[in-house]
Amino acid sequence: MKYKIAPNTYYVGVNDRSKHKFENMLALPNGVSYNSYLLIEDKTVLIDSVESTYTEQHIGNIKSLLGERTLDYVVVNHVEPDHSSGLMFLLSQYPDIKIVTSAKAVPMLQGYYKFPETCFEIVKEGDTLKIGEDRELAFYAAPMVHWPEVIVTYDAKNRILFSADAFGCFGTLDGAVMDTQLDLTKYFNEMYRYYANIVGKYGAPVQAALKKLGGLEISMVCSTHGPVWTEHFPEVMAIYDRLSKYEGEEGVVIVYGSMYGNTELMAESVAQGAVSVTKKVILHDLSKSTMCQVLSDVFRYKGVILGAPTYCNDIFPNMAELMKKLELRGLKNREFGAFGSCTWTDATAKIHKAFAEKMNWELAEQDVVTVKQAMRDEEHSLLYELGRRIAEKSI
Ligand code: FEO
């Protein structure tokens, strides 16, 4: 499908409803779009390509608009193969095309695809490319949003920012591409999951990019995934700004692992205490909830309480995995509590304390509760109070 989004400017991307997991890790219940944009002026320019599985559809979209005209340029804002693996087929159709990209992108593209050296036109911060009488594209570096080679492309005439992965989200574009034509509930929910899992580690570079781009007049944002943002861009900007500052919203996420239900009952007691303060309490069983949804919620909300049994004198493996993922992303500023259980020797309290220290999260002695075997009434009270205290700090 193709859609006109501005004068001489078209959406020519594709929807992926087949893939089960993005990057072979992250569940895609709502699919994902690979966005690509075609500018038809004196020069013809494609901005970003698509995943190779969808090349036929992509090239069909382009050809139906270009007819006999050739494609002069393809701007590669970001090399990750969901946006670049289609380039091989694009070059087979348009062999004289110039690839406009950053210097850092060239060895990456060559490593993946081996294009002729002569096809590259390297751009750096502030460079421009004239594509029509009164239209030119300007390029800005946006390193680590989400890879080091990333650039974004700005069309001053139409005030369009082609933002690479920034401001993206999961979710296919069903029947329209503009934010004004879509029910955005799905996309805003998917934005948290996308951000936490893909860009979550790069809060500082995202903040740097937001500051740099803050001076541009922007009416439309064309990301590589999700809707084209116009009227609703301020809401998107607010989400990205908050997440990249690691600021949580009101609410408590309780994440637990449980083998025989005893730790789960502890989680219920914690939840009761938290609900006495706020309705925004989310409970995740790590053996059922997807890791990417858990990460999304922990990124979104201010309070996080982790609970797990001791396992092989270590912590329940799913919990160890979650902790590793949070550590990797350097999530900051969370109100933290923890609980653990064991049958003979507890390993969880020490692990939770070491984790809090690594994350630079405060963990008061009273906010770590341990139970041997099954929970008793006095321990229910301790856990209830734990939930209540963390919730009070998370509103
Ligand atoms: Fe959508 Fe970082 O690629």
C-alpha cells in the first residue's frame, strides 16, 4: 500500500504480520511496520528501506509511483537489517542509485551487503542535499538512537523529520498511516514496550537527540515504525522525554516467580498493601508474562517490587534474567522493594540487596521480606506493609 502524506511525499512502507518475535526475542502480538518514504521532486529520494522479506511489495509501491522514472537516492538513516536488508533488491532494480548515509554506516552496510564503493554519498551533521527547486534535506547525527551510525533527516520546506527508530512503536498500520486517522490506543501501549526493550539502554543519547532537534520546526514526524505523527506528536514527545529521563508514572509493578504458589501468595499480600494506596498496581507472574511486557511496565511505572524463591542457592532463573535485563538498561529512579522465599537456606535477600546497589536504587532493610516455606499471618502483615510503603513513594 502507498499513501500520500505531504506534497510530493509518500508512505511506501510495509506491514509485517508474520513475524512472531522482533529481533527474534520480542513478542509481536500486534505485528510491526517497516516504514519507508518516497519523495518525488527533481530528484527522487527514498528514505529508509524495509526488511528483505517484504521487498517485492516495497518495490511495487515505489514503482507504481515512479513509473518509468528512476530512483536517484536512498537515505539510510539506520543500518539495522529491518531497514536495510531490502537495499540489495532495491539496488538490483535501480543500479545507479546513490546511498546517502553517515560515515559510520558505510562499513556496516559493506559488512552486510558489499555494495560498490562508488554508490555511497557520505553526509555529516549539518550537510544538505538539494532535491528540488525549493526543497532540500538536512542531516543530523543521532548516535545510539538506536545504533551508533544513526542519522535523522529533516525536510525544512514541509517541516518533516524522518526520525529513524526515534518515536517509533510496534503495531501494524491497518488501513491508514497518519495518527489522525488511527485509533492510537494500541500504538501508545506498544510505544512503552518498544522503547523499554529496544531503546531503553540509551536514555542519555535520546535526551541529547531531543535537545538537538528541539530547535527545529516540526509538523510531521516519520519514524521507521508505527504511525506518521502530526497532531499527536506532543504526546509522543512527552512519552519519549519521560522514558529517556527514566521518570516513572504513578503505579507499582510487582513481578514474581513462584514454583508451587507460595511466593505467589506473598505477591498477593504485597499487592493488597499497594492497592490500599493506588489502583495502579500491576502483577506479573514471570513464568507467564512475556519478559518484554514486564520490562515495558517496569520502565513505565515508578514503583517496582520483585519477589522470587531461592533456586540452587541462587535466585529463581527467570528473575535472574529480568534483573540482568534491567541492569543492562541501567534503569534509574525506581522505588524498590523485594521479597523472597526458601525451604532451607535463603539466597534471595543478598541477591536483591546486591541488585539494588548495582542499580543505585534505595532498598531499606524493612523493604526486603523473606519467608521460609509457606507464609504465616505475621509475614502477611510485613508483606502488606512492604506493598503499602512502596506504593506511597510511587504516587
Ligand atoms: Fe527498527 Fe534499530 O531498527
